[in-house]
Amino acid sequence: MTTGLTLGALRACPPSERMRLLDQLRDEHRALQALGLALDLTRGKPAAEQLDISDAMDGLLQEGSNSVDGIDARNYGTLEGLVEARELGARLLDVDASDVIAWNNASLTLMYYLLHFAHHLGINGRPPWQSVCGDDAVKFLCPVPGYDRHFTLTEALGIEMINVPLLDDGPDMDRIESLVRDDSLIKGIWNVPKHSNPTGVTYSDAVVDRLAALPRMAGEGFLVLMDNAYGVHDLHFPGPRLKSPLAAARQVGTQDQMALFASTSKITYAGSGVSFFAAGAHLRKAMLKGLSVLAVGPDKVNQLRHARFLEGRIEEQMRAQAALMRPKFELVEQRLAKGLAGLAEWNTPTGGYFVSVNLAPGTATRCVELAREAGVALTPAGAAFPYGSDPEDRHIRLAPSFATLDDLGEAMDAFVLCARLATLESIDKKAARS
């Protein structure tokens, strides 16, 4: 199919020309299937070369296992984490070290704990959400497209999810404020405020301020969750700046309803990082109370080696990561521009791990199916929406980080072909019905 054709031009094609184009694309797809590809663009995993950047971290405890305040990292205790680990978390989250709890590998675990505590046990001196809401479902606001694991976690707790649009400067705050004013069953909102997963949006100062003020107009126990997973993951330096959500919350007195999360999982080793939670004093105390039931203390040995490795060199580390990531994002941009200009829309990320693609409505599921037949695994269509359901069936999240450049090039060529074929099939079906 000739590049540069727009959706409008394809819809206006004479039936004979449309059939010629369809036959051509189907022939190309069959040829692709014959290659026996086995490529994967499903998850935002660091490549081995990115993990290698942190190999110097191993062995750092030969310098001694005591923290700066004399705590032996090998022993029990210190529930809030080592002071130098909390200082590392403070730099990642733009807060004071006193605001931070440093924990084990996965920040997602901390998110689950917080929601579980709020939903079933109650926090901040407030009753559990489930008792306040009675037989009605607790609800959560989910900017979309968004992070599928947030949605999986929320669904597992039996919390109903409500889609709200994610705009170019953050979530649609007019819509959000209207919803929380009208429905006290809404108890929180998810956010990935910098280089958001998957659209790459960084929230504006105005949006951060409005989110910080949201608990004042919402029902009892409302929480703003800020998963700043990509807070230092810029592709170019300096990257976009995010206003400190906790500082904004303190200005309006909602610091105990603002919960911040981060981790080193895509900074050092994805499978053995350090996670962080930050909030006002009362919410932080409630979190520690809950964690004290689950553990005597976190993995302080890992905290100590991370703190020593990253001390004074976070930007150096992330520049090394970006040098490996940039060529992959540039390749994705080139292939999309060459093959799907006029047929799809996509973001050009300034950081993070994903490229967000919107195809013609009603074609994403078919595109993923065609790609699978050709040996290319894509994230399921609709994965970036609660319950895995994209109302328009048009969004696909691409994750270019793990593949080699050669494999990524092959995968992107296959993706473009499948997107074009799915688009033309959809146009042909609609024309046949009219």
C-alpha cells in the first residue's frame, strides 16, 4: 500500500483499487508469516545492556555493612528504611528524606498495601472504605490510557474503576472535579505524573495543584496516588520538570491524602531494586503501622548498596540509560512516520518506556491478532484501559526497550503492515455494508 495515504483517501478509494491494495497487503502478511518471526514488544523491560550499567553495584558492601548512622544493614529492624536509602528516595520524589519510607523491590507492592489498608482496615483515623460505602462499590478514577497493573490491582480489590481522559497536560481535571463532587463513593485516583505510562505526558503545574486540592472537594478518605515510576527517566537532558505533588499538597493541607511512589527498578536492576513511599506524617505513620504487621524490616542490604552506588550520580546513571534507549525510540518514530502517517496518531516521548499509538477506531484488536499470526507479540489491545476494554478499540502500547535494534526494526515493520491491513479491512467492511 502506498505510503502517505490518509484514512479519508482510503475511504474514498474505488472498490477495485481497495481490493488491489487489500490483496497486496495480504500477500505481504503471508510472506511475513513464512519468516517464522518470534518477536516481543509487550512489556517495558530493560534490555540486558541497561542492566549491565549497574554491575558495579555488586560488591559495594565490602566497604562495610553499616549505614551512616551505624545500623547494621544485615540485621532486623529499621522499618522505615535506612537513612541513606530514604535520602535516595527523596531525590527521586522531590521531597524531604523525613517524608520517605524505603522498602523492598516493587513499588506496586506498596500501592497494593496502601489501598488494602484504606479499603479493609482504615487509615488516617478514618473507617475502612468498604464500611463507609456499605453495599455500594468503592470507586476509583483511572486516567486513560493508563498503566495496566494499576487497573489489575484495583480490580483485584473489588474496586470499581471509572475512566477519565488523559489530556496533553494531565488528566481532564474539569471532568474529575465534577465526578468527585457528585459521588462520595469515589475514593481515589491513579496518576503517573511524569512520562506517563503509556502516553508520555508530564503533568502541568496547574494540574498538579488541582490534584492536590482534590481531597478537599471529595468524599471522606479520598487519596491521590502518584506513581512517579519514570521521574528521572528522561531521553534528553534536562528533561521536563514536574512540580512536587507533596509540596503542592502541603500548600492546601492535603499532604496526608497525597501518596507518592517510586523505585529504582528501571534505574538499576529491574528484579532487585528499592521502592519508596512518601506522604505527610499521618499517612506515613499509617503505612508504617500496616507494614509492621507484615515484616520486621525491609531488605536493608539492597538499600545500602543502591544508596552507595547512586550517591551523587543519578543523572549520570540515567544519561547512560538514555543513550541506550534513544536509538530505539528514534527507530520507532521513523517507522511509524514512514508507514502510518495519515493513518494513525502516536506520541513522541521525551522519556519513559512506551510509545502510545492510536489506530483507526475498531482496528486495534485485529492489528494485534494479525501481528500474532506474523510472530510479533504486542500488548493486548485495550490493556491500557480498566477491565482491558478500550471503548474505541484503537489504542496499542508499544514497548521498544527490551528488543535489539535489529529485532525492533523487524517488529516495527510487521506492526506497520498489520496496522495498515487492519485499517483497510475495516474500511472495506464498512463500505460493503453501506
